[in-house]
Amino acid sequence: MRIDPKELSKSQAYKLLISALIPRPIALVSTINEFGVVNVAPFSFFGGVSSKPPVIYISIDRKRDGDKKDTLKNIELNGDFVVNIVTEEIAEKMNICAVDFPYGISEAEIAGLTPVKSEIVKSPRILESPINLECKVVKIIEIGDSPNSVVFGEIVMFHVKDEIFEDEVVNPKKLKVVGRLGGNFYTFVDNVFEMKKIKL
């Protein structure tokens, strides 16, 4: 099967891409608006960029009407955000946060998530997530016809719960992270195996 992306609609290309790039980590991004309302939204176009300094990216599409999503508006307003890692325990609450609520409605409140004060950035972190990444914006670039806004953020503080932190790293068997697949499908990362790198 050969598929020319130029012959696909945006929706077709999106569905194909997210069904092929699996599993994807989920960034549950928390921000705050000018009135102090906490916005929480999940994004799975998300990953690492560099380690020194630690920089990540999230890619934020436009709303169906072409307007910027609340997350992006708040990031542009404050220059920061927090990525909260999604685990089995908060997967259902993350899904509630994916609803396109009107501007000024707090997804955290509706989903039953607890915003707590961050140490460095203005945006709050989410208490129920075992890993919170406080980020300051490095750069925002726009890509594509929609466009998508790709936000690069430097992690200025890691928060990792003690029970999953061993030998200076996160134990993947204890994290119980959730991955994003295509459509309405997700996966539990509960079948972990080790394969050591080959040395020449």
C-alpha cells in the first residue's frame, strides 16, 4: 500500500499518522489564564528534544473553528506550562480534560484533579500525576496549513514521586503510564522487557 499524503485531507492524514505512530506518551498540560482559571488538556504530539538543558516539545493544533486552543493562549500569555504524565489512575480524568469546554471553564475542577502551586513557573502542576515537568517556553514555531503551534519548553524543575524514583531514574514498572494509540484506543505499559545495547 502506497499513500501519497498530498492526496489526503487533513483529517485523513491525521488519522493515518496517529494510527501509525504508536504508542505515544501523553502530556497532560496545565496552564493558567489571566483570571486565574486553570486549564488542563492532553496532547500526544509530545516528546523530548534535548537533555542539557532538558527541552521538550508539544504540538498544539487549532480548534475546529480555527481559533487557538486555550492551552496555547495561556502559554503565550505566561510563557510557561507544566506537563503532567498520565498514568492508569488518572486516565479517565485525562479523557474528561480532552473535552472542548468553553473558555474560562476549569477542566481540572470538572475532572476532579487538584492543581498545586509550582515552584518556579506560574502554571500549576497536577497533584494526582506522579511526574510534573515545570517548563518555560524557549520558542514557538508554526507548521502546516492549520497551523500547528510547536511549543518548545525547557524543564526548569522535575517533580517525581519518591515511590517510583530509583537509582536516579523513574522505574517504568512502577510508573504505570498510559500510551496513546489511534482513534479511541490507549494502552497500558505493563509488559516491560529489557534489551541491553550491543557493544562493539
